[in-house]
Amino acid sequence: MSMTSKERMLTALKRGVPDRLPVTTHHLMTYFLDTYMGGATDQQFFDAMGMDAYTWTVPHRPDPAQGEFFDPLQGEPGFLEARRIASPSWHVEFEDVPHPKYQTTRYRIVTPKGELTTTLQSNPHTTWVSEHLIKEKNEIDLIGEFVTAPKCDVEAVNQTAEAYGERGLVRGHICCFDIFGQPGTWQDACCLVGTQRLIMETFDDPEWVHELLKMLHRRKKIYMQSLKGARYDLLELGGGDASTTVISPDIFENFVAPYDADLIATAHEAGQRIVYHTCGGMMPILEKVAAMHPDAMETFTPKEMGGDVRLAEAKNRIGDKVCMIGSFDQFHYFTDCSEEATRAAVRRCFEAAGEGGGFILSPSDHFFDADPKLIAAFADEARKCLYS
């Protein structure tokens, strides 16, 4: 019998065999939806393409017993942001900075013992850090003493889940650091310090790196412990700064896995599933990531896109341990090719990783420019990939 999208993807997440290959995508970027889909919503996109759908929600709540409240200066949260949590000892101020090319905003985190500053810039595609928050090593003391710790708004998540029903999965991510961050502990630290500098500090001052990681881990663990009862289907942890196109397997083992493995265990205690997101190189750390016991791993980026994944080999090495999500080459098969080439790429992914289930076909992370006709061919061919 035919499954609903929710049933189909949950079956795959449990490493089972669904009625057909589940097919979805990761975040849908506003630029793509506005430029190529006439400003469609995520759900209008999923319906038009006939894909198995996600809805993303990341509602946070303050803890009044800790003196916390919603940041009154934040305004409407942006793409996949939550309402920021402030306190009398931790709040954010900001100002727009004139720039000839990019939208530029400088932020100040104000505490009783000093301020931290960071600057973000944006173009129509994305946002990046142009001034990192942590400049002097002792500045992390302000984080350790004063940072707020958001909790999950379980009621809001459950309202979303109830409304969404069987259309697909309710997905979110582990709380990121205020203003700009990533779900994983190491990855959050890279956003605060700068990736290159943090890598060098693992050699020059590893104790300082661990001190920062412990602060960020503690904040995330508080969030994880608040997740009990939230009807999420899948929560994202990790980020590209832990891929082996960025760091070595030794750094992963010593500075990433100890913190994120504990967070995964905490999520499981709260009844939640975790997907570990590693956009970039994965082959040297496949077993290391799987040993943290996430329920799923993504994005299995192929070498043609700058990753290193050999999908059939990855399936053979870890396919009995986790659900695998991703691996489709959207750079080469969502633009400037024939529909036949896109369909053939889908079949290659299914042949490499589909056997025995536990595989959800998806582009390897985001895309900005894409031909809707090729996306439709991608989804249509995936729906024809049946399990015998």
C-alpha cells in the first residue's frame, strides 16, 4: 500500500524499506523561490514538485525563573532563526553600517562586565561573518558567565506538528549561538572565532578551545533537555566546519565528537531523532560520525561538488548503522543538462544506496539557481524507484 510522505521518510529514518524511494530537499532558499518559483512558499514548492516534504520550525522560549525574556529589540526572526533570549545581563544591540555593496549590520552583546561585537554582511544569496565575535581569548569569560540558554517551545512545535499532519516531517535544528551560529558545538565555535584561527588554536592552546567548547556544549545541552515531549521528527546537529575538507579526522575525534556525541545521547533521552549534517568531505570520518549514534547522516556530497563521497562505499560501510540523506549533485543536474541526464543521476544514487532502504534522496545541501523542470524530473524519477 502507498505510504504518506511522513510514513515513507520515518520508515527510512528507522532504516526500513518504504514503498518507494523518499525524495526531498534540504532548506529551500528564498532566492531560489523568488527567482524561479514566483515567490512560492516551501509547501507550494513541495506540492508542485510532488516531493516528500519537510516543514522547519525552531521556536524558543525563555525561562522566567532564570530572569530571561524575549529580546525586545530583535524584530521578526529571519530565515530559520528563533526569537532571541535576553536577560538583564545579556542583551543584543545593533546598527546598520553603510556599505557600497553588501547589507552590513554591526551587533553588540552587552553584559555587566563588557561588550562583544560582531559584524554580518549579506547579499541576495546568503549571510556571512565579516568581524568575528571573539577577538581576545579572555572574552569567552563573558559567554561563560552571562550567556542565556534558550529552551524549546514544546507547545509551539506540537501545534506545528498537529497542523502539518501526514504531509511530511517536522524538522528543526539544535540552538545556535546568538546572532550567527551553527547547530554543532565545534561549528558554533568556528562562527565565533573563525575557522582558521580555531584550527590553529587546537595546536597552540587546546585548553582554551576546550573551555570555549564546554561553554557552548552546556548551552546546547540545556536546550536538548528541554525537548522532551516536542513532536519533532528530526533535529539537525553539526555543520560544514567539521567536514574533512575543513578539519582533520584527529581534530574531529578530539574536538568535535566528545561534545556532539553527548548531545545526541541527550536528545535520545528526550525522545528525539538527530541527523548529523556534514556538508563537505566525509569518507575519512564516516565511522567516527556513525559512532556518535545519530539516527541519520547527511549530506554525502559527491566529489564533483567539492565533497569526496563514494556513495556505494559509504552505504556498505555505515548503511546498517544510520539512515543516509542526500548525495544528489544539484550543481550539475539541476542546471544546464537534459531531463534524461537528471533522471540517470537519480538512478545512480538509488542503485548505490537504495538497497535495503534507509536512504532518503536529497540534493547535497542548498541550491540557489536551478531549473524547475529538472527538479520536477528529479522528483518524478525518484518516485519511480521502487523496492521489489
